[in-house]
Amino acid sequence: MDKQIAGLIIRPQNRAEDLEAILAINAQAFGKGRGTPAFQALRSSADDIVSLVAERQGEVIGHVFFSPVTLESEPPLGGMGLGELAVAPDWQRQGVGKALTEAGIHALRAAHCPFVIVIGVPAYYPRLGFQVGGEYGLKCQWEVPPESFMVRILDPIALGDRTGVARYRDV
Ligand SMILES: CC(C)(COP(=O)(O)OP(=O)(O)OC[C@H]1O[C@@H](n2cnc3c(N)ncnc32)[C@H](O)[C@@H]1OP(=O)(O)O)[C@@H](O)C(=O)NCCC(=O)NCCS
């Protein structure tokens, strides 16, 4: 059975104070100055991103961020890229990362997003339904270990037999 923290709320990042809490969690989870700047720029440049926070008793304890990507296939296809995902150290391994990711994917499905990519820990994301992108002919725009580039296909019909590089929006 899934672990669940009592009183956990997943909601959009929509309060002025959320950003500071997110940056603090990133610094704790990834180490100061790592993982943040590119997403920070995307966050401020895009209105089609999905940014959620996990809150417990008024405290933000985790967040997930999805931004648009383009599969450079023929014809191209838009999808989303997950990243970053971070949970405050005291609250890790209690289902918060999973709850955030599932809530985000639920919103993306409702918006008819056909696929979600992630560059991340191969030991973690497969438990959230992600599979190695190369197995579907999808490539990362950067040179990363093949098993770190993963995809979760939400609409196989829309994806069809497309293959190619999945590229994040430039910042
Ligand atoms: C990775 C992270 C987002 C997962 O969120 P979480 O709320 O801790 O994870 P969940 O509770 O949903 O899932 C927990 C399970 O995932 C696995 N897991 C969690 N983090 C993992 C990691 N870094 N590597 C491998 N497995 C991991 C564990 O098996 C764990 O289950 P267990 O405690 O029964 O062994 C969180 O631990 C985190 O912020 N870590 C630091 C930053 C980071 O590595 N971000 C992701 C980079 S792509």
C-alpha cells in the first residue's frame, strides 16, 4: 500500500511565498545552486507550465515542475518534461514525491498531454511508470546516461510511431 502523510495537500504554486519555499527545498534536496537556475528561468517565462507544491499544516514540503518539450519528429509533437522534483529531506520516502508526480500527471492527462519525459534517477522514476526513452526511439537533447532519460507515455495513439529528440524549451 502507498505511504501517505496525514493532512498532505497538493496544490498549484500560486502564492507569493511559494517560490521562496521551493528554492529552499531545492537547495536542501539538490545542494545549493544545483538544479535550479534553468527551471527558474522557465518558470518565469512560461504560462503553460505545471508547478505544484505539497503542503502540510501550512508548510511547503515538496514541489514538482513540468514544462513544455517538443518531440522533433515528423510531424513534431508537444509533450511535457518533468523537472525538478524535490522533497524536503525530513519528508522524503513518505510518498510525497509520488503524490506530487501523480497529481501533475493527472493534470497533464486532463490537458491531453501525450507524453512526459524526465532526466533523473533510474532507481526512482520507473516506480512512477516511467520507462527508458530509448526503448521508444526517443532521445535526449543532452548526452546523458541512456537509462537516465525516461518517458511516461500518456496517449500512445497520439504518439504513434514518432521517434526523435525531445527538446525542452530554450530559456
Ligand atoms: C527523489 C525524491 C524526489 C523522491 O521523493 P520522495 O517523496 O522521497 O519519494 P517517495 O516517497 O515517493 O518514494 C520513495 C521510494 O522511492 C525510492 N527512492 C526515493 N528517492 C530515491 C533516490 N534518490 N534514489 C533511488 N530511490 C529512491 C525509495 O525506494 C523509496 O522507497 P523506500 O523508502 O520504501 O525504499 C526525493 O527523495 C528528493 O527530493 N531527493 C533529492 C533530490 C533528488 O534526487 N531529486 C530527483 C532527481 S531526478
